[in-house]
Amino acid sequence: MSSPEPLVNLTVLIDRLVPMADPDPVMMLPQTVGWWVVAFGLLVLGLRACWKFFAHHRANAYRKAALDELDAAGANAATVALILRRTALYAFPREDVAGLHGEEWIEFLSQTAEGIQLSETASSALIHGPFELNPRRNAELAQMARQWVETHQRPAC
């Protein structure tokens, strides 16, 4: 007769198991040239978008400065007229703006921004305001100036 096999319980069987080897780590970098090209293209597009954003922001910084000055000026016609003139000199070539006065100045403002219309009193305040000792206050002029600063179209370079 044969001898009986020793009793094998579950814990003995588990102890006999050999642990599996760990797999090689998966590389997180792209393995093919195509993914490198796509990554480079996305990087270039992202940098270009950032460049355009900051260039646009820098090119329109004068508008923000002019709007801040208009807020501080309130409806003072003389100050509003000076701010408009300074903003136009920055945005347009000096030879196109510096010599304008009177009705030519009003016409220039109307042509360079859409929807700009001034009443007779606002036009008079804009033309004569900088030369008066006690400049009048004109809320319509202040509103038009704000609209012009926000909407005027700079000439294409």
C-alpha cells in the first residue's frame, strides 16, 4: 500500500505561488515621428495665438487709456476735445489729423467711426471748448467721444 499524501491546505498552495514579474513601464513620450510633428505644430499654433493676443492688446492699449481719461474728465468739453485729439493723433498718421479743425475735424470723426453724429451744440462744444476760459459741460459730447474711442477704425498699415 501506498502512504497517504500529506494534507495540503490553501495557505500552503498560496505560499507555493511564484509572483509574476512586473511589466516594463510604458513610456509616456510619443514613439513615432508623426506625434512629434503634431506636438510641434500645436506648440507653434499656441505661441502664435499668444503672440496675436498680446499684440492686439498692446495695439489697443491707447483706447483703454483714453477711456480712463474720459471717465475722469466727465462732461468737460475742453478736456474731452483734447482727449479726442490726442487719441486721433495716436491712432492715425499725424499729417492726416494734426491740421484738422472746425467742420473738417467733425467730418473726420464721423468718417472714421460708424454711427457718430453730433448735434449743433455738441459740435460747437467740441470745436470751441478748448479755447474757452470756462468750458461748458456737454454730456452728449462725452458720450460721442466714448463711442468714437471704442469704435474708430485705424487705417491698415
